[in-house]
Amino acid sequence: MTITLSGLFIVACIGLAIWFKKDSSFRKREFLAVSLFWILAVATPWGADAVDKVQSMLGTGARAASDTVNSVSSK
């Protein structure tokens, strides 16, 4: 299982939306600033390398969990 860059971005957007929805002092300017920060962080070469590392860690973890569940349920 590989998480695409778009999928990772959507997960981050959902997290931001939940965070700002629960925050009573939410301001649209803050939301735009944080969103632009994450877009720029992922759009840089260093951000792309970090995203690749996160994708490989999550993919490896999901694969290991899936293998464990399959081996336990087959017994």
C-alpha cells in the first residue's frame, strides 16, 4: 500500500479542518497561512524528500499490519 502525495495532502487538510473547526479563536488568515506553509513545505525539494520518507514508513507499517492480521486470522 502506497499513500500518494495527494492522499497525504488530503489527510493533512482534513486534520487542519478539524483542528480549526474545534478552535474557537479560528481566523481565516491563520488558516491560509498554515495551509500555504504546508503547500510550500511539500513543494520544495526537501519537503518532497520528507514526504517520500513518510510514505515509505506508512506503507511499510500498513504492509506489516496487514501481514500480521492475515497470518493471525489464517490460524
